[in-house]
Amino acid sequence: MDGQWLPYLAAFASGLFGGVHCIGMCGGIVGTLTLGIPSKRRMHFFTQLPFHIAYNSGRILSYIIAGAVMGGIGMLLAGIMPVYVAQRALLAAAGVFMLLLGLYIGGWWRILGVTERLGNGIWKRLEPRARRLLPINNPRGAFIVGAVWGWIPCGLVYAMLANAVAAGSPAGGAGIMLAFGLGTLPNLVGMGLLAGAAAHLARSTIAQRVAGVIIFGFGVWTIWSAI
């Protein structure tokens, strides 16, 4: 595999294996959004699926926009210092964030919990207002609500945005966040469709630690690439 694709693979894998974190962080949000689907459509898999896809498409679009902005910041930083130094410094910073994320998801060090508490606090304030938009009668409305969801503070997203800065361009940053968002899809769509099974996975210590080790490993690889 061409090495230029490895950051995107790491972002995708972080979204996928960080799913136990997504379940814990976004469980309340997904539950509220699922209840927002008209009851007749909520009863059947194929009638509620378009709503979940729309929610998550809006969320991923927000990630892409944020990634493009952060990639633009990385490009500006690269313009005020030697390109080689900027790339290595940004890549090393991204790797450190991934190390912290792996430790957090694995349950060994909760340093990133500050952003989670901030996110939960914001969601508690937003939820009463979000309920006013319910029920959502069509996927277009679900897409709009999902786009708002994408801006709720999250340690996992912030770690990926650090990688987007390291991409060094708006297109690269957007691509990193697209890959990450696609990685989160199986877990978050599945959470909406199979809430009970998802909650059980979120409580699995083994699943959390395996995911933490994998993401920590990507952090080590990212820092090694910066040396």
C-alpha cells in the first residue's frame, strides 16, 4: 500500500475501533434521535434506516467542514516554518493525541474526559430544544439535525482533528475526517438500529481495551513516522 494512504487508514480504523467510545458518548443522542423517527417507520428496519443514514451523513459533513478548516490551519503553519519541520511537528502532535485517545478508550487514563464532560453538558442544554424538532418526518430534517450533532465536543473527534491539521491542506484535512466519519458509521448506525446490543458492547471491558490498544498502536506508528 502507498504510504500516503496510511493516515486515512489510521483515521478510518480509529473511527471503527473507537466505536465503544462512540456508544458511550453518543448513546443518549442516538436514543433521542431514534425516538424522533415517526413510530410507524421506527417499527421496521428498512423504513428507519434512511433516517439513521441521514443523521450520520449530516454528522460526517460537519466533520468534513471542520477537517478542511483544520487542514487549512496546518497549511498556514507550514507556510511560516520549513515544510519538513511543520509536517513532522504536526504529525508528532497528532500521534500524541492518538496515544491519549487510546489510553482514554482503554480506560487507563481519563485525561480526555474533560471534553466528554463538556460535550455531555452541552447536550443536556441542547436536548430540550432538540426535542422540539421531533418527530422528524423525513430524512432531510434528519440530515439537518445530524449536522448539528457533528459539532458537539468529543475527545475522539478532537484527536482526529489534530490529524487533520497534520494533513497540511484543506483537502487533506477534509479527507482525514471523511475517512474517520466513515469508520464511525457501522457503530453509530448499528446503535440506532440495535440499541440493546450496542449498550452491551459499550460495557465490555475487553472491547474497550482492545480498541484502546489498537488506537494507541496507531499513535505510536504516527509518532514514529514523524521522527
